[in-house]
Amino acid sequence: MREYFKKRYEFRCAKCNKVQWAKPSMSMTEFGRNSGHGRCTYCDTFLHLEIEGDLCGETMVSIIWEDFLKTIKIERPTQSSSIKKKVNK
């Protein structure tokens, strides 16, 4: 695990491409997981954030949250699917 993290990392929003800065998440600094999240201050898109190069890079990469969930095979439940599960129980 990386011993030293920068105070903040530059990244570009995956949707509007505006340059922003983010601090490393507690998941990164305390547990060594290259995973964080936040909201774009310009377009309000919810983003997944990772430090390039498996915590060794100088910048972060952003991925739109819904696109990130697709890469890890998790889909958000829709309201109708939640209701169906409750009815079937």
C-alpha cells in the first residue's frame, strides 16, 4: 500500500469534462482500496473516483456511477422491482 498520498488529486468529470480536485477517500488511505466517490460540482453527476495506476498515480479518473456499477455487475434496483419482491414474500 502506498505510504504517502497527495493532499488532493486532479480529475476531469466523466460527463462534463471540467477539471476538479478531490482528496483521497478513507477507503484509499486506510484500507488500500482504490475506490472513492463524489459529485461533480459543475453538472452534479455522481461519480466513482480512482487514483490512476493502482494508487500510485498523480491524478484521479472519474467514471459515471451507473457505468461503474455495470462494470462490477451490480444494478440499482428500480422501484417496481423492489415492490415486486415485497409482494412475492
